[in-house]
Amino acid sequence: MLEIKFIREHPEIVRKDLEKRQDIEKLGWLDDLLKSDVDYRKLLQENQRLRQRRNEITEEINKLKKQGKGIKEKVHEAKELPDKIRKSDEKNQQLKEKIDYYLMRLPNILHDSVPVGKDSNDNVVVKTRGEKPKFDFELKPHGELLQELGLANFEKASEVSGHGFYYLMGDIARLELALINFAVDSLAEKGFVLVEPPLMLRRKPYEGVTDLKDFETMMYKVEDEDLLLIATSEHPIAAMLMNETYDEKQLPMKFVGVSPCFRKELGSHSIDTKGLFRVHHFNKVEQFIFCKPEDSWKFHEELLSNGEELFQKLKLPYRVVNICTGDIGTVAAKKYDIEAWFPRENLYREVISCSNCTSYQAVSLNIKYKKGEEKEFVHTLNSTGVATGRAIRAIVENCQQKDGSIKVPTVLQKYIGKKVIGKK
């Protein structure tokens, strides 16, 4: 969330940002938030005065008793004070809940380079890399091909688990492990510390890392428990430092998370609806950095470069897009997507999302660092390393051979021990 101090001192920046986002509803919240904040602070002072008076009047009554003077008037005042304090506390709590409601929903302040737009059609292509493969045969849908080769079973997974799940078997399952090991090894060489996070989080830390709309549209909740299945290891890694303060010299902290991810969202935004692109469960390698505010834009470009390097080594064509205001969501101040080329659809689709969340998550999670005598909130950044399902589909399509086999990218061959899989 945004710091209330920042909103209080720079309302014009928040207003301008909401105008850039064309978020009319939240523009309407801003004035009420500022007024509620003023009322809340005044009421806090009044509450403190009432409590101080409660202590004072006890002493005054004792003093009057010793002097043999009347205490009726003071006793009457003393009896009224608890009710006044209670009413003050109730009103204060109502104001705090209103302020928190607004703060949890106001979006991050966007970087000046974020393009203005309504939706994904307005995202701006930054660069395009890699040569698109040419085929002299008709490509088979990746799901159909994998099932035909005995490397996946979507029908049985749908029968036992529902639509959006899958079985991977044999060499394609080994290919997934190869992708994970390749990404982890590459990032470990760059100083990223491997983390295997918890696969469930309580709601409180989760509210600190994601858009609240995700609780309805994306998150799986464990029935009768204060636990949610994680949608990405970004979230538990961010929460790993909750309520902690670090020395400036300890930053940056770089982590690479490996985990299953669980998401309710499922769409048929593809000509190949049976497969690995939009599913309820997938495995992902995630990059995450905690850093000083002055370093976060440098690290944002570093995370993007890491993701590009992985796809360059896989020799998969891709492009980088700068996500526009209408598509960026609540948490990120700027976001790049890397989109791989999918020849079956003859278009690019997102395989990596790379975000600088500035201090937005750190404020909610209360993650700070010592800067001299002061304490400041860290900045948090995240980026996909490899989302294995989407990467597998990209490999199956771009590396498909005429005989139906799949050429294994050279960098993965040492992990899987084969140059080609699915060869009959």
C-alpha cells in the first residue's frame, strides 16, 4: 500500500496518477481519505486528552479528600469519562477502518515511462529478439502431440481433477525438471539464493503482496482455515521478511523461488484449449529482490535482462513489452512482459512478467532498513524466471520436427541426456 504520510504530503501526485490510470472511482476516494485522516488524527489527540484527564482527576479527587473539600463535581466528571473514551475509541476505530479500506485499494504510483492505455492492446513493444522458425509441415497442437506421444494425459486429469489440470510423463516431465534446474543454476550464478517457500499463506501477509481482487478471481482458499494456496512464490518470499528491519549493508537480497502455483483463473484465450498455457496448477521459478529505493530501477532492468537471457539460451523467439496503465494492475509501479513466439497461433504470448513494486508491498508488510539513524521501507521487485508449462509449450511448438518429435534446446540436453524426445 501507499504510505499515508506520502498521500498526506503529496496528494497532487496521487491524484495525477489516478487520472493517468483513468480510475474515476478511486479519484473520488482521495478527498474522503484525506478528510478522514485529518479527523482521525484530531480524534487521537482528543482521546489522549481524555485519558490524561482520567489520570489527573483521580489525583484531584484524592487531593480534595485530604483537604476535606467536596468531591461531588469531580466524581461526576470522572464517571462520565469512561463513556466519552469508549465513544471516542469507537469513532476512531470506524475512521481507521475507512482509512485502511482506502489504503488497501489505492494503486501504486506509476513510473513516468508507463504508457497510457486502456488494455493489453495498448502495451508498447520495446524490443523483439530471435528468429521465428519456418515449417514445411502443419504443426500439431502441443496438447494433442504430447498426448499422442504418451508424454501427457489431459483427459484423465480432467476426469480426476477437473478442467485445467494435467499429467506429464516420461521425457516431458524430465524436460520440466530440466527447465527448473537450468533456470535455478543460471540465477544462482548471479547471486540469487534458492528458496523453497511454504505453499500456503495466511490472509494478513497475503493482503500485503497482492491486489485484493485476486482473492475472488485467483486465490484458492483452504476451507475452514486462515490459509490460501500461493499463486506464485513471489508472495511467500515477500512475506518472508515481514515486520523485519535490516541494516543497509545487507541489501540487496536476491532470491530465486521454486514452487507449484495455484490459480483459479482459467480462460480459453487460445486456439489450443487443451494443454499447458492456462491451467489451475503449474510450476514456476521466480526471481525476487529486496533493495534500497535508489537501486530498484537498476534492478528492474537486471531482472528483465535475466529473463531475456534464459529465453535467448533456449533459442526461443520473444519480444519485450512495456505494460500500459490499463493493464498493469494495482501493485506494480512498472511492469515488463516477455512474450514468446507461438507459431501455432502466429502470435506472441506472455511467458515472463517483470515488476518493480517500489515500496508498495514493503509498506503493507512493514519491511524496513536502517539508513543512518532513520528507517525507510525497502523496495521489492519480482520477475518470472521460467513458468514451466508455458515454456514447454513454446519449446514443443518452436522445436517440433516433421516426424512429430521435439528437439531439446541445447542448454537443456545436459539435464535430460537427450537431443530429441518423442521420437517414434
